[in-house]
Amino acid sequence: MATPLRVTGAWIQLLTDWLDARQLPAPELRLLLDSRAPADLVPMPLWQSMLARAIALQPDEPAAALQIGAQIQPRHIGVLGYLLLACSTLAEGMAAYQRYERLFYGEDLVQLRIDSQAVTLQWPAEASTGELADSVAIAALLSLLRRLLSGAPATAPQQVCFVFAAPAPSAVACYEAFFACPVRFSAACTQVVFAPEVLALPLPRGDAGGRELLDRQAQALMLAQPDADPFARRLQQCMLRLLPEGTLSLARVAAELHTSTRTLQRQLDTRGQSWRQLLDGLRQQLAQQYLADPGLLLTDIALLLGFSEQSVFNRAFRRWYGDTPARTRRKLLLKA
């Protein structure tokens, strides 16, 4: 694998929610969980260790990992979760997940296979994260689909496969009851198989405009990945440096990168990017982070984002999110 697998800080909040639901104190584990912000990157071995420590608190629950995954909410997978909410069909949602899985694991792992008999989401055996983490991930996937589609019967998979060995018979029964389908263990790869009809299932909150904005934000986050390609890293670093100066433009960035405007534009085109999308996506990403910091005035944030004045920032923010920065900040601080 090119880079070690990891998850996001938002994902590990599944574990906090599970501890809360069972009223388990676990002070040391909670301290470790709370030390990770949603935007942090959590190494896979640490996530696996957290899961093992949590599940040891409930030794009589044969498939606790499934119940942890069942806590899933869109916020646990960040912008990808909200992007799924904005998709109009399950086919769009699956395509979005495949496109941006790197934001979640740091790698592009999933293979989506579609034919007349089945729709298969498949992860190679070498990408397995172990019995507990794999169980949480697949349980969360199915739970999120059920939640988005209000438990429509068509969301039940035809089969689920895991690469790890079968657990105790009581746990196997829990797996089959949870997924409502046959479950295979010691399989060649991790798989979730659906009937082809699921692709046409409508998602209740489909929003083409919101999807476009979230897609831009996801693209900006992809560029910010620490393992992004060298061109993407240099571009991101340059944009972040120039943004507060109010001098961010395609021509200025090209000059900083010692290339021509035409060459830079061509590089963006080959990646399916546009300058306006990149700039908007970066500003949206940073705006949310800055608004969560009560020490920054709105005028400060406008300048940090490269806007000439706060009113220009207000208009842009309303275009992105349909609300004002002030109201959004109040909501963010209330959640904190």
C-alpha cells in the first residue's frame, strides 16, 4: 500500500457515541478519544486499539463492533457524509464514496462492480483493517444506507463477506441478524453485494446545488491530503500562503510556482479542476475552521480568506451555505 491506512477524528466519535449510549464511564479511553479533533488523522493501529479497549468493556456482547457501527451519522464521515445526503440516488452516492474514499482512509480502496445480476462494493484482502475495524466499517455502511432510505427493504444486501475467520457461533448469528442476509467469513476479499435495483433508489434529501458545493469542498480537501501528489501539495501550500495577502489569483500562483498561467490551467484541466472551484473550496474549508475559533472576529476571517471586506465575505458565505457567517458561528459554538 502506498501509505499507511488511517481514519479521521470524526470517525472515532462513533466510539464516544457508543460509550454514551451504554453509559460506560471509561475515563482513560474517553480522554484519548476527546484528544482527537474531527479533522485529525488517526493511525489505523490506534483506532484498532481504541476499539479493542472499548469492546473489552462489554465482554458479554458477542458482536459489539456491529453496534458501534450502527451509531453512524453523516457527521462521522465529514464532508463525504454530507455529500451523500445531497445526492439524489444511491448510484450517485456510491460514485461519490468511490471518488472521495481517500478523505476517509487516506487511500483509494473500494472497487465498485456493476452488472445485470448485482452491485458489488469490494475491498481487497490486503486492505483489511482486522475483525473489529472491518466489522464497524461495514456495519456503519449498511446502517447509514438504512437511515438515508428509511429502512427500505431493498437496502438489505444479498451477501456480506469478511476476510477474517468466523467468530463464535453466537456472534455469527448476530452478524446474520444484523445484516439480514448470509454472511461469509474467511473470504478472498471484503464485499457487500446488492441487487442492481438499489442504484435507482432515491435519496430523500437530494440537492443538486448543495451537492455541487460539497463536491467542490471535497476536491479542495483532496488537494490538502498529506499524501496528495507533489503538484497538488505545492499548489495547496502556495494558495494558503497567498490567500491572506489578498493577492491570490491564477496568474500570481503560476508565477510563484515558476510556470505559466496557461500551463497551470492545463494541469488543472487534466485533473478535472477549475480555478474558481479550487478557490471557493479552499475558502469554504477554512471558513468553517475559522468560525469555530471564538478568538477571531468576522472581519479577521474575511481578511484571512482574502476578501476585500466583510460584506463580500458575507455574500460569498451565503452563496455557499445559504446562511450568514454570524449565525453559522453561533451554531458551531453551541455544538462545541
